Amino acid sequence: MATAVLEFEPWLIDKLKSLKTDEGVFGSYISGILESEESIDEKKDALEGILSEIVERDITIHVNEIIDKWELCKPKEEITKPKDVDIQLAKLLESQSLATTSRREYTDEEKKIREAILSQYSQLSDNEEDKKKAEEPDCQDLVKNTNALDVAAAAKERREQGRLEAQRKKEKDKEDREKQKALKEEKKEKRKTLKVERKR
């Protein structure tokens, strides 16, 4: 694409200058249309839309000239038609299916040897597991996770302490109320005695 741009861009700039228009704005826009993967007809329609803003007549001639120049400047591999997507997908699937491995057929002798080896390994692994269990003491007996129990005990202790404090506060409040009541009664009695004494 770089070679196409190098050859085509100067030509397009000269072309747009000859049409007395801003080659900087319209040049990049026209290049973008040509580099898109649209069909030739769609590119022609888009170019006609742009050039109708620039020139009033011979629009089709200018469009064909731009398309022809673009086709000449394009590298040869870009001129070839893109392959059908379905064909490419089919080839890809074929190549993947070839990669699958075929299952090997064993002779009777090979099957016997294979079974003997597998049974020997399974016995070894069973024996090894038994030995490990015998050698290793039960880890659960040694270390017990007491985090949950500790947290629960601490929470219970806090609740109990809070309950006791609330009970103490209740009793103290009751005592204070009784004291205040007694003080009120005492003051009331004093007032009565003072009134009686004044009357005398």
C-alpha cells in the first residue's frame, strides 16, 4: 500500500489543484475511500459524491480518471480478487482435521504387556499410599484450627460482659432514683416542718 500512496498521492494533489480545491482536505478523504475494501462501484459512488461538491460537470470523467490511476499505482498482489471466505474457511477446517491423531491398534502380546505394567504400577501406588498413611500421623490430631472457636468465645465473653455492665448500670440507676426520691421526700418534710414552725 505504501508504494501505491507514494506514486498516487502526488498525482492526486496535482489533480485536485487543477480542479481548484483544497488538496489537503479532499486528498486524504479520497485516498481513504480508495484504500477501503469496498467494491469499485461503491468507491465510484463515494467519489462522485465528493467531486460533485468540487466541480459542476464532467464528474464521471474525473472519477474514472482517479480510479484508473489508483488501479495503475496499486501493487500487483492487491489487484487480484480477494478469495472467497467460504473457500478459505473450508481449507482451514481441512488442515485442522488432518492434524488429528489416529488411534493405534495393539497386538495381543502388546496388550498383555501393557496390562501387566499398568497393574504393577497400580499396586505400587496403592502400597505407597498405605505406607504414607502409616508413616504420617493424622495432622488433624496435631493441629486443630481454633480460630472460629476463639472468635466465638471472645464474642460470647463480650456479650456477657456487656450484659453484666448493663445490669450494674440498671441497678445503679435504680439506686440513684431511690436516693433522689428519698432526698425529695426529705426536703418536702423539711419544708412542712419549716411552715409549721413559722406558723407558731
